[in-house]
Amino acid sequence: MWDFAVTLIATDAKHYRLLPFRFMRMNTGHDRDILLTSDTGEYMHVNDAQLRALSYFDVQASTHFYKDLLARHFIYEPGRHDPFPEMAAQYRSRKDFLFQGPALHLFVVTLRCNHTCQYCQVSRAPLGGSGHDLSEADAQAAVDRLFESNAPALTVEFQGGEPLLAFERVRQIVEWVVDRNVVEQRDIQFVITTTLHHLTEEILDFAEQNRIQFSTSLDGPAPLHNANRPTPSRDSYERTVKGIQWVRERLGHDAVSALTTLTSRSLEQPEAIIDEYVNQSFSSISLRPLSPYGFATKSAHRLDYPIERYLAFYKKALAYLLHINQQGVYLSESYTSLLLKNILTPFSSGYVDLRSPAGAGTAALVYNYDGYVYPSDEARMLLEMGEDGLRLGTVQQPLSELLGSTVMNALLASGVAEALPGCSDCALVPYCGADPVEHYARQADPIGHRVFSSFCKKNMGLLKHIFGLLCDGDDNVQRVLLSWLNRRSYNDVRFPGYRG
Amino acid sequence: MAMLRKDTHFEIHHLNEPKLLKVITLDEFIEQGLAVCAGSAEFGDLLLWLPNEERLRSPHLLSLPVGGFLIPEPLIGDFDSMRPHLHSPKDADVVQPGDVIAITPGNAMVRVLYRRGSDSNLLFMTDRCNSLCLMCSQPPKDIDDRWHIEENLRLIDLMDSDEENLGISGGEPTLYRDGLLEILAKCKAVLPQKSIHVLSNGRLFQDPSWIAALSAISHPQLSWGIPLYADNAEDHDHVVQAPGAFSETLQGLYNLARANQIIEIRVVLNRLTTPRLPELAHYVFRNLPFVRHVALMGIESTGLARKNYEELWIDPLDYQESLSQAVYFLFNRGVPVSIYNLPLCLIPAHLSRFARQSISDWKNLFIDTCQQCAAVKHCSGFFKSHTDRWQSRGVQLLSTEAFSAYARSAQ
Ligand code: SF4
Ligand code: SF4
């Protein structure tokens, strides 16, 4: 009798059950300081009392808070509604990229380059160097690998060195791919990553025929850019800007985009870098910290910087971007846009560095000039630094073999963020990713320790900052961020709407 | 503004059995014959549109082998035929050439089942339903009315084949599963140019066998309007008065998505659904990202809604904020969203770009205030069932200046 009563009370008291969730204090200083996130990426900002009530089964049914928890799958009511179909759908949306093989294929057609950038001493060869070009046979095999991927949309990106120094190989590869695609019928995008210094009419004609995009490097105003990118004639900036204009004249304004390399010097001038992008009328800027790979150990000290310095730079830069976007300039920061997609939508950006399971090899493949295949550009640079552990095999092996390689297995075994020490308890894991290559490079261990991980510091810093803006930023800040989310103009996002 | 009814009275003669007839002019009869009907038809399915003047000029027309004759005016002279014929319509505008009408012996009522060129045509499937929504505009009846299936299959044959929107609704059309599937397949075969929109509560789709059935039909222009009234089971089940409905509808929605169907979510705005409307928008976006359109709809003050007035009525002015939050949440995330059935004077100017003239021509109404209003040509107006009790305190004619603010913000 007594037992029976207790059971009854116990069931009554627990009118709901918990679903898996994580939480994190955000140190915002305001009341709703705790971020709750579900496995599938739903989130809520709650206060201490709410978190306590939630975990003690004390949340009153029929309150708004209770319904919010139900609707976002933090709790469920046994016997009333089974939320697993929705949660399964959310998982599927967020991990949708898993249904596709590698979509990004990087062809390192040559290592030769006219620059002598300090941060890139090891992944280039002198202009006249020989034995640094992708052979015809290897290029042909790489095209076979490309089409072995089941991805319906493929990006073929040419890298170097300076790929325009090996333009004949580029032309050949594009032609093979276009030919094959008559039968394959994929959606193919070609991109050439180049300084644009070696553009010719002939190259532009070919680019026009094949709707090739150009991706260039623009580090900021002339003094900064030229200091970062020395050439014998000291005119890297002038030649790149001329190239940008030329591409736009011939192929249209959006045929060229630019990436920024942030050196220690850059971190002092966020506004100047952004102003340069406004002056060149770009619509997006990419403010990524320097990756550790290309360094020669000697110059590492001069060029590398603690991630905290980068985060301070990022916050300043973002504040400035938010400001100028409200003045009617459209300039988005691309990594922020990717994180916004991860946070604000049920989908994943699918971006290689923000995937779990990791994107190295599963999302992208690099065909190196020497005929070896790497899971990422960074893994390739490790080799140039003298590490040879991260190659998947040679371009002559079938894709299934490359993706079944020991290296790939090792990367994936340490590439599921939800299962990594540190990440598995982190409330930000649904929006973050796993980067075993970076951890291997920095800590000589693909799993690595989060406390010493600059990947973690970067993503945690950025995610917390963006969550802060989404929660506390005024309506106009929301409008800018939402305009980046869907690449709409600021004026088109007239009201932010429900903040979620 | 006059609304065009879907029925009127005629004087009907020599009709011995119920009939579905396609109204056709002499010119069409000569030029196209049976090809005027999208599907298979016989001459007996045609009702010749025959004004007095033409008949008196050429009396031999009465020997044409058609199913009957329609005189769209009072009869002049004698009608020399024992074949079915209709004349003296009470409202001469209701039936027009191209339409398909239903008539039954002993009843002067002529129902228009298909109106040529209209986008509000409907295949009515059944009066039955497995829910009992508090605001149901057509309270379900527990009857066996399978005959609708046959009638609709005939109706499809007699329609024009032109590009138009065609609705299928009830009641709950999925209750007659085989009939509905047959109708959808026939729509695809006979009316390939018409886009089909089915209104269903989606509950029965929880049975996964629908996936294969719908995939097999693979209609290229078929969409489903499925209502969702809350982001949680308790609230939704209360509105539809059916425990378990929320779970069933959600599973149904996923099955529809698996069958690659085009899905619209419909929300009727009332006192119960508006308090958590932004949260509902959030729920739809997060859990049903395949949804192609969200329709937020003003309530129709008819049927059960009248009975449940106290529980349902909320002045639209009092949910403007909630509506705006929900609309911009969806719009900013790229989900197409529309506001149906709300007069322009009841929504803020910045929402007017989402407002549609959504009320079918035959049940649309504009009240006295509207007559002088600058917005009247762009406004959804009211349902013909509109009464004072359901009228917002905010209804007011918009001046030309006020309306131009709406027009500006719609750009
Ligand atoms: S890397 Fe850091 S921020 Fe990202 S999930 Fe892991 S612990 Fe969290
Ligand atoms: S007064 Fe004007 S805006 Fe209001 S319902 Fe009538 S026509 Fe529409």
C-alpha cells in the first residue's frame, strides 16, 4: 500500500523526462547566462533557477518555459507525445553532409611561385624550379578520383604555388572534366586560387568559356599586403588589384573573391583591412587566423600569435563590420556566416573545418603535385614540413581505397566531436567541428587536449561572441547578422522577428 | 462588390435522373466537340448554351444529340423538345459556358461544380472527419458519402484542361484513401496542367504505406496544406479536439516528406494559436525544414467557430506583434510565408507585403466601410459569413495617403 503510494507520487512528480542536453555558462553578466543546447542544435538561454527547476523535475506544466522545453526537445512527456521523429529529422538535417562523398577537390598543379611569403616558405618552389608540377598522368588519374565521388555538386579548385604558372595543366584538367561531365551530369564549379599576377587574355578567355571563378589573396591596404607578400618588384598589391579589376571587366563583378591572410601585423589594423575590402567592393571578407602549418620554425615566432590576440582582433573587426553594414555597405565575414548558419538553422554549413565527423578527406581531397593524395591542404603542408604521416595514398589508387586507408581511419576515429574528450560535454558541440589534422599538427595527437587547442579556443571564442550578439545585440545588429545568413540586403531584413 | 455564388435556381424540365453536365456554346460545340472536356465524355454530358434568339433562329438545333439545353434567360416562345432543359436563372451570372453543373430531378437548385478560369475550384471529397477543430468552418457529419468519389472522377473528365489551380478538400479527404489516390492519379493523367492543392489534417499519413502510394503517383504539381496549431501536443490536440493528433500529424508530415511531397503548413489565427505563434514558426523551421510555405490565416467566423466564439475570438489588433515576430522569423530564414484572410487595415503596413487576397471569389465580402477605402482592390476583405461580433475595433477605411504607405512598404 505504502509502496504503491510512493510509486504514484514519483510518477506524478516526474510528469516529464529529460532528453540529452548540455549547458554552459556564458559569462555575459546578465540573468539568463546559461546556454542550454540539445544534441541536435536547439538552444535556449536560461537562468540558474530555470536550470535547477529543469533538472529537479520542477518545471510547472503549461508554463511558457515548459512548452519551450518541450518544443525544443529538452524534455518530453512519456505517453503524450514521442519527439523522436522530430529529433531524428533534426539530426538528419544537421548531418546531411554525410550522405555525400567529397565535394571539394583541390588540384595542386604546381608548387612554383613568384612570391617569397614568410609564412609560406615550405609550400612553394622558386619560379624556375623543376619537378614541382603535377604530371599529366597524375592529373588524369585525379580526374578519375573526382568522378568516383558521389557528390552531385563538385568544386574543382586549382592551387599552388601559383597555379597560373602551370596554366596548360589547368586547361587540360578543365577540358577533361568538362568532357566527362557530358555523361556524368554533375553540377561543377571551377575555382583558381591565384595572386592574379600572371593573368593573360588567353586565360580570361578560357575562364569565360568555362565559367571559372577566381579566388585571390588580398591582405589589406598596399603597405600591409606588400609586407606580407614580398616579390622582387615589391608590387604584389598593385598587381593583384589590377588582376581583380581585369577579371571583373571580363567576367563580371562576382567572378573573383578574396581571402585574407592575417599576420601578426594585420591584427593591429582591422579597420584598414576592412576598408580595403569595401574600396575593392567585395561582398565578403574572410578573417581567419593563420594556420600553423606553412611556417618554417624560424619565422614561426615572428608570425604566429596567441589565439587570444586573434579573438580580440575579430571582435573589433566584427563590430566595425556590423557598423558599416548598417550604413548600407554589404560586407559579410564568411566564417561568421558559416557559424550563423550552424546556430540559426537546423542545417550545417557543411564547411570542411566545421564538420563532425571531420571534413578532412570526407568533404575534401587534395591531389598534390607529386601524385600523392591528402585529406586537406593542411595535411599536405605538414608533409612539406617533413611530416609524411598524413597522406591517404597515391592518386592512382581508387577513391574507395584512399578513403579506406589507415590514415583516414585514424582521422575519423579522432574526428567525431561529440565523442572527443572536452567536446563531448561542451554545449557548443552542435555548432562546432572536429579538426584532427590541426590537433595532430599542433599537439602531435589527432585527438589533442582541448585546453591547449587553438582550434577550440578560436571556435569557442567566436561562438560565444556570436551567441552574445544574437542574445543581446540590438535589432540592427540582428538585422545585419540575418542579412548575412541568407545573403540579403540589410534593408530587405526590415525587422529581426522572433529571436528564437 | 458582388460575390459570385456557386449555386442558383433555374426552371428545370424533363430531368429524370441526377446529372453532371458541361455547359458549352454552339461555337465550341462545332469547333471542338467533345474535346472541350479534358477527359472522356459523351455528347450526353454536354449542356448546350442556347439563348432564345439562337433557338428561334435555328430550331433544328434542338435535334443535336446533346444531354440538354440551357437558356440563360427567361424562356421566350415554346420549347419544342422532350429533352432536359433549364431556363430562367435566378442569378444569370452564376452559370457560364465552360462550367460543369450538377442537377437533380425535383430540385430547382443548380450547383456549379467547376467554374471555367477560376482558381478556386474544389473537388469536395467528404463531410466526414477524424478531428473536430474548434473553429471548423464545415462541421463534419458522420455519414457514408462515398458517392463524392464517383462524382469527382466524372467531374475531372468534364473540366477544361487549362492551367488552373484545383483544390481537394473535405472534411478529411484522406479518409477515402483509395478514392483520393484514384482521383490524384486521374488528375495527373487528365488534367496535367492543373496544380492540385489538397487540404488534409495529415493524421492518417502516419501510416507509412502512403509513401509508396504517393510516390507511385508522383504528381508533379501536387501540394498539401496541413494545419499545425501549436509547437506542443497539448495545445494542438486541444484545438483539433483529438488526443494524439499532434503526434500523428507530425509523423504524417515526415512521411509526406519521404514521398517528396510539397507541403504547406496552415495556421488559423485565434486566441489559442496566437500567443505562441513565434514559437510555432520556430518549431516549423527547426523540425520541418522541408516545408515550402507557411500560411497564417485569419479565422472564418462560420461553423463551429461561432459556437466557440468565447474561446477563439481575439481582435487581430491584439496579435499584431506576435504575427509580425512569426512572419519575420520565417521570412528572414528564407521560408516563404503569407498572411491570408486578414483585411489590410488590421495589419501594420510593414506586413502588407505578406498579405494575400486569399478569400475565394464566391465567399468574399466587403462591408460598407470598404466602399470608400483606397485599399479595397488589394485587400482580402471578409468572409461572407462575417458578422459584427467578429469585427475588429480596427476596421477603418484607408485614405489614399495611408494606403500608399502600405504600397511603399510592399516594395
Ligand atoms: S572544440 Fe572546443 S568549442 Fe568546439 S566543441 Fe570542442 S570543446 Fe567545444
Ligand atoms: S476598410 Fe479597406 S483595408 Fe479595411 S477591410 Fe475594407 S477594404 Fe480592406
